[in-house]
Amino acid sequence: MYERVMNKESVLVVFSGGQDSTTCLFWAKHNFKKVYALSFLYGQKHENEVELAWEIARKAKVEFEVMDVSFIGKLGHNSLTDTTMIMDMEKPADSVPNTFVPGRNLFFLSIAAVYARERGINHIVTGVSQTDFSGYPDCRDAFIKSLNVTLNLAMDEQFVIHTPLMWIDKAETWALADQLGVMDVIRKETLTCYNGIPGDGCGHCPACKLRREGLEKYLKSKNQ
Ligand code: ZN
């Protein structure tokens, strides 16, 4: 019987070059011998995030590849891919914010699993967090666990999806970056901003707000 030997020392990180997935990239480097990073072009308005991601991956000396899945941006309407839409600054009471890209994490993780399988990797890392999930259903733990089971059934494999940030908030994510010794890289070289500005970003979009409040909370707790 054909048996695939999975390399337990390798890991694949779903990597956007933002604060969360970059923290996960260094977490992966800390916990695994060989790290692969996979980025996606999904029709996002600010495609420079992929170039910044490549730069971080290059400096971190990890394997890096970009997948073009720009059909995702054409499937559903959202303000991260549609230049004519005005971005929700807060989560509406009765729905998800229009920055939610329907299916994004489902597609990314499914593609990542196939990519990983081809390379004999069964460990996959994603930077989703239920604590600071901005109302995105595909950042929740139940979805990740469910998809993990589905991917295993789909390919008859034993994937393990790691979510180091699932139960921590943005302040604790900064703390983790600090513990990993990459505070400077995360502060200066990552792009979290929905307006496409690296580092501290535009300062007023929901992603910048969450990032800055987390940083302020962490620095305050550190100095106490
Ligand atoms: Zn911003």
C-alpha cells in the first residue's frame, strides 16, 4: 500500500506579511526546522503586501511562494478587493464588516493543504484569532477544527493546523513577538493596514486601530 511519509520537521505558514502571520512565521521558525511560507494574491487592493511578505521571508530565510487566487476577489463583494466600496470602520451590529472576504481562509487553507501535501508537510500554521476576530467567522476555532477534519478526510492525510494566536489578543500577540525577539521586524516591516501603508500604517482604519491599541496595551504592561 502506498504510504506517504510526512516530514514532521517541516511546516507551512499561510503568510500575508501582516502582524499576525509574521509573528506566526517566527513562531514556526522557533518550533520547526524547515519553514515554508505561502502568500496569496486574492485581488486585494494593496498587492504590495505580497512584496513586503517576500522581503520578510527572504530575511527570515524561509522558502516563499505566491499563489494567484484572484478569482476570490471576483466571487464576492468586499471592501478589500472592490475599489468602489467604502470600508466599514466598525462591525455593523447585525452583520460582518464589509472588510470580510467570504471564503478567504477556506480557500487559503485548502490550497495550503494541497501545497503542503505535495511537499510531504503535514503541519500548517495560520494566524487567525478568535479573541480579536473582527467578526470574521472564518477566524474562529470551530471553523479551523472543522476544516482540519475535512482536509484530512479530503486527502486521507493527518494535517495539523496550528493557530498560535487563537486565544490571545493583539497585546499578547505583541508580547509573543517580543519573546521571539522580532518586535522590530513586526513593528517596521509588516503591513496590517487596510490602506496599504506598512509599519504603523494609516493610523485610522480598523486594522491599524486594533494593532495600535494592542501595542499600546502591551508597552504599558511591559513598563509597569
Ligand atoms: Zn490603516
